[in-house]
Amino acid sequence: MLVPVTTRPRASLGRILEDLGSTLLDLVCGEPGRSDHIAAVVIHDPHDEPAPQGRALVLGVGLRDPAAIARLLDDLGRYDAAGLVVRAPVELTDELAAAVTRSGVALLGLTRGASWAQLAALLRSLIAEGDVGEIGQETLGGMPSGDLFALANAISTLLDAPITIEDRNSRVLAFSGRQDEADPSRVETILGRQVPERFTRILEERGVFHDLYRSDVPIDVAPMPSPVDGLHLPRVALAVRAGDEILGSIWAAVHSPLSAERRQALRDAAKLVALHLLRERAGADVERRLRADLVATALEAGAGAPEALARLGLADQSCVVLALSPVDSPELEGAGLVGERQRIADAFSMHLSAVHPRSAATLIGDTVYAILAVRRDQADAEERAVGVATDFLDRIGTGRRLLVGVGAVAVDNAALARSRTGADRALRVLRLGRSPAAVARISEVSVDALLLELADLAQARGDEPTGPVARLMAYDLQRRSCLVETLEAWLDAFGDVIAASAAVYVHPNTFRYRLRRLAEVGGLDLDDPNARFAAMLELRLISRTRPQ
């Protein structure tokens, strides 16, 4: 199947090759000029039937066999695809060349060492994402608003040097062409979308970042000392500012010092980069709020739900709702806690865009909600949703413990609200420590969720324990005995005295004595199944009101 990753065109195949070519992508065969725009980026799944996706750039993950690639090219030609990307090196056989000519689909190779996730992320920067609102064409300084790659190429032309635009953490936001003219460290930086730690550590030790962020003029950075492999060319760097706020920096790999005119051009360009970064950030905030409103409307399953789902690209789909929340951390509060939750929401949304594109995720209140579209005939939809959530938790590591509740499959708008309720109920069970797992389906923890709700009802009504259990609790409190513990152990062991006594670390004969004593004190007929059930239920409800 072809799974959409992005939609809405913003770049042609020629433009993509111009921006990413030689560093990430190479044209193996075909005519990129035949595709005036890319309508979508999709991932090919060889184990599913292909679905039509016009003007798509297809990522052929795992494709190696030339014959298999040729067959896929023929299939994609019928769907009017723009290009197929496979892992380099690609053996261009006569059969492959003929398939490219016959299908009209360009064949590209992804550079060794670059991941498919990196490529998908870069393509998302070049091609408009599946926006939830209408966005007009805006320009800043003659450049499309937010198009940092076009801006990077323009600055590169002004400076006659390959450049990168980086954020405060040395992550690459955009880069120009001609990176092959730089040194190996620059190529490594672009492939990893991050300046390698061994370089940033030396830059920090040399005080480069200190000078960079204190200066409003370009600074010269000498090549690394000889023991450091890869960084042979000098750099010219300039901080990108918006008032007193440092937004990032521009780095040019130069073969000779920049002239005064080019240094001034770099300063002027930094102002334009700042405008684009601010506009991009503002646009992201607006889109985030709009997406949150649409997801909230869809989950409420009211009159506006169908339109909200349509704008999210989830209309006429069966869906599963996920509810995600971090475990409360005492060191975080106020704005720090809000910021942490928003970062988790953004990370989860990015993860879903790569592994489950037909989805929408956002932060609503204190919880991150995600709606995942599933096939109506997919019997293991909930299990797959659990797999998506588990994969996300594995990727972010163990630094922050997160919990995810998974609702039931919703086949229509009304059922979507029930799926959200189920996800909330499962998440509550996890947050109260009633399950050792980090991800749980409501179908797995429905009894625990029901007991929690019964305990809530009892508390709201002011109900207190009555009957045998109440008498045992009062006796234990007065005599400092453990008859309630004995009853719980016996009920949990289904009347097995040996197992129950081992659970509370007493001799079986002592346990039998306590059992007879609790029957006398509480007036409890242990041979009556209804009495046993009532006692067990009351003990379970009491435990739900006690902290773990």
C-alpha cells in the first residue's frame, strides 16, 4: 500500500534534486523536469496492494532487486507517480532503464548513511504538509514565507559558499546546495541534521559559541586542529537574532576570507532569516491551536465533528483514539510542566507523521490525544495502535516515563467520543498504578476502570464500609491485628490456605486460626459465595481509594 506522508504541493522534483541532490539524493535515471510539482510523499509497502497516488514521490524502503524495482516502476507509471527513491548504490540495468522510460517515473538513489526518516523529514520541509487550514502564499524579502531552503540557496549565492541555517542546539534547519564543495564534517552534519557532538564540544571549549552569541557581526572560525578528522575548511558564522532573542545561526564553509561586501550581505541576510523563523514559529503556533480545536471538535462527536474530521483528512475512516500523559514529576510545575507536555505532543505528532500518516495528534488540557485512522476490516487495529504507542515510547527513551491509554475502534463519529472515553479510562488506570504496563487498551483494564468509577461513586455519595468488612476494619484498628489482610489474602488465593499463608508470611495453622477469628468477629459466612463476593468487591473498592 502507499501510505501518504505529506500532501499539497510546494516543490517540483527538479527543485528537490537541486536542494537535496549530491548530499542526499542522486538522479539515477529519468527526466525530473517532467514533474512540475510533487503532490505527496508516500512510503511503499511491498506487503500490501498499491493504491493510486498521483504526482507522488515514492520511498522504496528495502527495495534492492532490479527486477522488483522495474515492476514497481511500471505500477507507479499507471498512477502517474513523479519518482521512486531507492537506497544507493543502484545497479542501472537495461531492464531498469527501460522501465523508467516506459513508466515516465524518475529513479533516484538515497545516499548511504542517510536514513529514510531523515529524508522524509527533509521532504516535509520542502513540500507543504497536510495543513488543516487554508494558507495563502506569502513572501518575505521576495522568498516564500518559511521556505528556509530557498533562502539558504540565495545566501549561498551571495556568499559564493555552501551554508547551513541552524538553531540554538546546532540542529540543521536548512542547507544550501554545493555542500560537496565543503569538507567531510559538513556532509556528516547534513546527513545527521545535527552538528556532530565532537565538533560542538571543541567549539564550546574554544569559546566560539560564546563569541558568536555576543557578537552582531560575522565571526571567523579557524579549522579544527589536525587530530579532529573532517573539518578542514574555515567557517564564517553569524547569530540570527530577533531583538535580544537568539533564534539560531548561519554557517558558511569558505575557502578564503569573505570580503567586506559579503560580510554585510550576510548581516542583511540574517535579518531576513530571523523574519522567516519568526513567521514560521507564529504559523506553527496558529496551526497548533487550529489542529487542537479540530481534534477536540472531532472527539466531542457533535454536529461539527464530520467537518473537523474532513479537515484533518480522517473523514469516512474507522479510528482509534490514544490518550498520552507523562507521569507527574515533582520537579516540574507551572510553565515548565506545560512546556514539557507540549514538547511531548509535538514529538508524538512528528512520530505519527512518519509511521502512521493518517492521524492527528494534539495537546488538549493536560493530555495528548491522537486519532489514528484504521481500515474497517482490520481485526487487529487496537493491537496496531498499541504497537505505534510502544514504538514511540521506545524511541524517546527512559528519561521521562509516559503512559498511553488506547480506546476501542470507532466506526463512526458517535463512536469516536466513546473511544476517547475508553482511552481516558485506560490512562487513568495506568496513572493510578493499577497496571504495570506503560500502554494499555481499555479492553484489557475495563474491570479496573469500572472499579475506580464505582469507588468514585461511593466517595461522591459519602458511602462508608458496612457489614463484615467494616467490623473487621474497626477490630484491626482497635486491637492492631491483621484480620482484613488475612481475609484479602484468603480471597485472592481462592481459599487456598497454604498459598494465602505464604503470601502474608505466617504459618498455615496461624492463618487458619485468624481465618476462624475473622469469621467470628466480622460475622462473615466464608462458605457463602455471595458473602465472599460482597467482601471481595468491598475490599477492592476500598483499595481504590487508598494511594498505591
